[in-house]
Amino acid sequence: MHAAFAALLSAASTATPTPTPTPAVDPDLVTPGPWGFVVIAFLALVVIVLVWDMMRRIRRARIRSEVDEELDAEEAAARQGERAAEATETDAEDIDPKA
């Protein structure tokens, strides 16, 4: 088996060498050129502007949520203060002044 493989390999190596292809296309025609650069630069600029706008919107939403949480906490504290005042008034009415 090895002898047959070696004979096949030696026959393949003595065959005619593979020719190297000559370039059929002018390399200057397949480069992107100045318009390709302009398009890529424009896309990069658009991506930068979109990321900047997204970060601004995220920051604004986060600040709004923090302000909403503070307002909710203030309202809850005010409601709790009102309930405490009502409870104090109710407790004062329950006390018998004659005792």
C-alpha cells in the first residue's frame, strides 16, 4: 500500500508544474478609490453621531428616573406626615380631659 502511494506521489511530482496565473485585472481598478474612502468616512461619522445621541438620551432618561424617584419619596414622606398629624389629632380627641 505504501509502495503504491509512493509511486503515485512520485508520478504526481514529476508531472508538469502548475503555472502561476498572470493577473488579468488591473489592481487599480479593484481598489475602492477616493469614493470608497468618502463613503467609509461618512459612515464612521454617522456612527459617531448616533452613539453620541444615544448616550445623551440614556443619560437624560437616567436623570429623569432619579428625579421621579426623589419626587415619589417626597410625596410618600408628605403622605406619611399627614397620616401622623391625623393620628395625633385622633389621639388627642380620645383623651378624657376630666381624668
